[in-house]
Amino acid sequence: MKHINAQAFPIDFVLHTGDVGDDLAGIEQYRECQTVLKALRPPLYVIPGNHDQRDWLREVFYPHSPTPYYSFEHNGVQVVCLDTSIPNQPGGDVSEAQLAWLDEICASASEKPLIVALHHHLFPIGSPPMDAMTVKNGEAVHQILLKARARLKCALFGHLHERLTFIRDGVLYTTAPSTWFQLKTWHGQTGTFVMDEAALPGYNIVTLTADGFLNIRAVSVNPA
Amino acid sequence: MSEPILSFAHISDSHLHENPQFKGKRDWTSRATTEAVIQSINAHLAPLDFVLHTGDVGNDPLRKEHYHTLQKLIVGLTPPLHVLPGNHDHRIWLRETFYPQYTTPYYSFEVKGVQMVCLDSSLPYRHDGLIEDEQLAWLESICVSDNPLPLIVALHHHPFALGAEAMDSIRLVNGDSLHRILLKARHRLKCVLFGHIHERVMMMRDGIVYASTLSTWYQSRTWHGQAEFAKADVHQPGYSIITLTADGGVMMRAVPVNLTAIR
């Protein structure tokens, strides 16, 4: 948060793609999270991760939305925040009602630049422990997003604790690292999760420019 | 689960010097940090088909023999190495040392049914970049061909402005021309890889992803509205693992390299 606050150029908002809390005991603990995160200078948008309780998260961070998924606009850009969490499960899913809502957005005639955010990875990454908790209907989500390909700038996710990017049918899906600890994965991995001791926490600066370009800069933060 | 059909490491901007103690104004020698990257790649737990180096292999070498010294260092890499020229390279000496089988500093090769195109964006004694007309015509013939293979294109310079004055003054000056030609191969173009900026940036334009990797030496940072060059808060080098999967997708993993192992 200190690093983001010290950036030399204006930041319109901060997007947090889930696991704000770590299996918190109650809504009061989310209020404490909010107090901590209030140190961020730009406005904050959050979505639920598998370690979040989506109702408490929503009630504390975005009570104006009746659903844990929502959409907002900033400087003429539409940002769609999905809820891929399933109560008490590490894996993810996008509900039928939410798919229909997303489909309506993606099939609309809107020409506004679009960014989609979600917690889980939609596609397997070749790492069995991580792939046991993908979005179950990731391919269905991807097919819906393709309907908005002309205006979809990128899809942002988290969950992996690793900087990883997918390019699928001209759609860019990319993670931010965890703000806490990092993991490493590789194709053909067996066994359980492996910590990446060399990796630092960090974040991305995502910039849309007037000519329709997208830039994503990876920033690393040295906690020392 | 979609199986990998090709996996390689993308490294860049080593700035190797004939003097192993060379560190410029930085905290570490380019030799030590690049050796740490090589060790990390050799220890990678999934098989790698090759390593791609997107330029600035050397740091303004004064003689061709300096590249021989650097080649010996890089021979420590387990996978085969493919390089292309950066603004701190001498493109003729680089080609004669690393890829004498080609007659031009730009070239194309195939691995496991994937076509790789390595461009030469360097200009002698200049830091900005240009793809000259003859090379653009060569690239266009590749992009309009009916070759169905997945395609990856690599070059040294960033093709589009970052909004950072100093860094943008040394970008590729004809990036728009390059982009228009690449659009002709969009159906099979998986990604475009570059270096030069010593920073991890992805640019998306018309469905084409342009992705840089870190320097194997020191890192910079840019921001919109920046005037001068600035070094990153974190010096740590790194590289990318690029994997093409059988379903037509691309995965890129950013791998950081620990410097604490270096004395």
C-alpha cells in the first residue's frame, strides 16, 4: 500500500482480485481489514476469493451491490467484477445467474472499453494442486467473454500467488502476485504447493490509453 | 488439461562485458547476475526446448573476440540458445559468433511445429531502433504466407511508446508499420516478445500481445509522464517461461531469480 501510495502518477483506483481476508471468523474481522486497507489513497474495489466469505465481504466493502458480483464505470471504462467463490470450497465456479448477467454485458452493443476481474484461474496451468481449484466452468466463461472481444482489454485474476498470463483467442488473462507470499508452478508438477522463496510481493499498474492500447507494468516490492 | 507443445525461456539485456568485474553504476556485475539466471534456467523443473535472448547480449563490445568470451559463458546454458541484436550489440559480430549459418542478422527457425521469427531492430551506433524496409518485406512475406504453424515474433526494442520520455526516445521508430504487417498473421501469431526496457510490461493492441521480460542484470521502471530514466526499487533479475499448449493457448510465467546466492 505504501508503494502504491508513493507512485509518481495518478492512479484512478485499486482493484483487489480476492482473498482479502484469510478465512476470517466474522464480519467484524472484515471491518478490521477495511480499516487496514483505508491507508490506500485511491478508491478500492474488491471481489471475493476462496478464502473470503462473500456476504461479509460485500456488506463491508460494497453494500450498495445486492450481489457479490457487480460492475462499475471509471473514466468511461467498464469494469466487471465476478464472484467465482463457492462457500467453504477452494475451487471456483460462476453461477448460472451470474453467467446470464455477464452474457448480457458481453453481448450488449456497448463500445466502452471493458476489463473483467475474477479470483480463480479459468484454465488449468499444468499443476495438479492448483488445477484442483480452477473455475469449474472456465471454458463457458471464456466463450461468453469472446462475445465482447472487440472491447475487452484484459481479464485480471489472482489466486495463483504467481505472475502468470494466458493468451486465449486474442484475450489476455493475467494475474497479480500475492501481496503476501508467492508460489511457483510448472508443467508436469507433482505433489503439493511449492513456495517461491525468490519471489517478492508486488502488483500491476494497468493503463488504458486514448488510442485503445493496454499497458500492464509489473511492479515488485521489497518488504525489507 | 491441454498439453504443452513447446516451452522456452525468454531472457534479455545481459550486457555482458569482456571484463567480468564490469558493473557500470550498478550494485552487481552483469556477469554474476546473468550466471544466476543461467543456473535458475538450468534448474527449471519442466523441460525447455530452447532459450531466446532478445538482445543486448553484450555491452558495446569493442572487438568480435569479446563475443567469443561471452559465448563461452552462455554455453553453460543447458537448452540451445537463440539470440538477436540489441542496441548495445554489434549485429555482424553477434551473428558471426552465435548464428553464422544465417546470412542476415534477422532470421527464422522452426521448433516442434512452431515458427520463430527473430528480428533485428538495431541501428549501428544508435540506441533507438528501426526495422529496415528489406527486413519488413521479408517479414511481410512470412505473415501473408499460407504457413499454418503457430508463430512467435521476437525483437529487441519496445514497438510502442510507454509514455515515458527518455525510454520512448529509444523505442522502435516504425512500430506502427511492424504492427500493421503482424496483423496479417494475427490468426497464427501467438505473441511478440521484446526486451530493451529492463522492465516487465505487456502491451495489448488489436488482439496482439507484446510482452517484455526483465534484464538478466538490473531493472528500470517507467511511468506515464516520466521524463528521465529511473531504476527500479528492486534490482532482482528474472526471465519468462513461455509455453504453447495444444489447444492453441499461450502461458507466460514470470520467474524471479534470487541474488542472495551471489557473493
